[in-house]
Amino acid sequence: MPKKTQKLKPDTVLKNYWRNSRQFADLFNAVLFDGETVINPDELEDADTEESTILENKDYVQSMQASRDVLRIQKISNELGAQFVLYGLENQERIHYAMPMRVMGLDYAAYKKQYDSNAAKYRDSGDMDEDEYLSGMRKTDRLIPVITLVVYYGEKPWDGATSLCGMLDIPQKLAGLVSDYKMNLVEARENNFKFHNVNNVDFFNLLEILLDKSRPLKETRKKAIAYAEEHNVDKMVIMTVAGAANSRIDYNLLDKEGGTDPMYTVFKETREEGKIEGRLEGRAEGIIETGYEFGLSDNEILERLQKKLNISEEAALEYIRMFGRQPV
């Protein structure tokens, strides 16, 4: 019997989703520029997400490797030629209390990579003054700016620091003297951005529904399904939302009617208060599939569900409706 459900890996589906230039540009425009189209998707190109550099001083040499989730470079053409900006996106499933420092490290690696590449061109140059030669760059050289956005998909409010200083224990007399490094944070559970891309609108609206733990799980699923039906949400968006929310999708329904029926959006949340229900659903599905494999009737499977899971007949019937054989 084919599997009805499949767990989607958040990291994979989110990277694939944000590699789309229009969705990527719309996200950054919404978060950084209040919806104004500052970043044109046609100006974006892929950049190398693997960044490694060497930290050196007279006592030691240490390598540093960093891998971005998504990194795009924008080429802005103007009357002076062209300007470039690097935009990095980090997908975060859980709260990371060292995230500002991690972002700072990623950005530093991007700058150091530029610097090393630039300095390599001057190793044999004979037309640099002493300061330029020691610096590894000319006075007029400029690096490409780096802007990183962290998108957090957890259901709990972010209670970690959003800047480097938020991670430090700074004596009062030194407050304001310690250099800070801020982090651009997006909490998917709070959708208050001005998106123009319809996929982003649906993506964040569905996440807002699924990550809201103020209502029962069944009500949440019904609301998500109703939204998907009403807005004819794209299949790719559904898969990404399911992955981001650590949910499962019913692939039997996904392919119904050639993949056009939005009823495949049967999400099953795995948030903290729903873990017990999720485990019961998994056990129930296994009992039902095993029963069919051994030729048991629905009534016999119903009795096995009640006995093995210690649940009521009504609850067992619900599992039969969820995981039983679809009517011909």
C-alpha cells in the first residue's frame, strides 16, 4: 500500500522556494522597504552560498567556513556604470540565541571573501603606495554591501537577541561605546508586511494560520484548507508551507483531479501541544494499513483501534475516515 503522507524537509523546500527571484525580491522589499519596489527581481543573480575565509594573526591561523541558505547579488545599472548589493536569507526553524553573532559571522565571511579576492590582484602590483600595499586595497576600493534577512518559522515568539549588544553583559559606563551589529528578523507567525507577490501573500497567510496555537488543531486545519480553497493556492506554496510548519501532506489528495483540487491541503501540525495527537495519528495509520494488509474488515480494524489506542469509538471512526480506503 503506498504511503499517504510524506514529511517535507523544511530546509530543502524553503531554499527552493526563496531561490525564485520574484518571491525573494518581494520578501526583501516588504521587510526592508515597506513594500516599495527597490529590489528588481530581474536584477538578481545567484551568488555562491559557500563562503570560507582564513582568520590570521601572528600567533595562529584559523579557517572559517560558512554556508548561506540563499544568497543573491543585485546588479543596479545607472549612469555611473553599475552598483552591486549582496542579499542573504537564513531560514530559522527554532529560536537561536546566538543568531546575531551567527549573522555577523556570515556577513564578515562575505566581506572577507571580497577583500581576499581584491587583495590577490595587488600582490605583484608596483603602483601602490605603502599604506595601500599593506592594506591589500586601494584608498578608492569599495566592497559590495551585504544585507542578511533571518526568517523565523517557529510558533513561539522570538525571545532571543536581535543585535550583538543584546547578547552582551555590558557595564553601564560602557553602554553606547560597544559596537553593535543588528539582525534583520522576520517572524512568520506575525504577518504584517506589504507583499505584492501572490505566492508570498498566500505563504505567509497560511503560516500565520498554522502557527497560531490559540485554537484547536482541527479548527486550524479547517481554516487552512478553507483559505487554500478560496484563494486557489499554488501547489508549490502548499508544499513549502507544510515543510516550514513541520507538517505532513496527504499526497493521495494532492494528485486528485490532476493536482488542481486544493483539498490536498490537509495539514497536520506538529507543534508542542499537538505532539501527542500526532503520535496517535501515526499509530492509528499503521494499525489501519496493517489491518487492510491482513484482510480485516473496517469493523475489525475499528475494534483494534479502540483497544490498542484506548480511544472511543467516535475517535476510532475519525481515524478510519482519515486513513481508511478511499471510496471508489
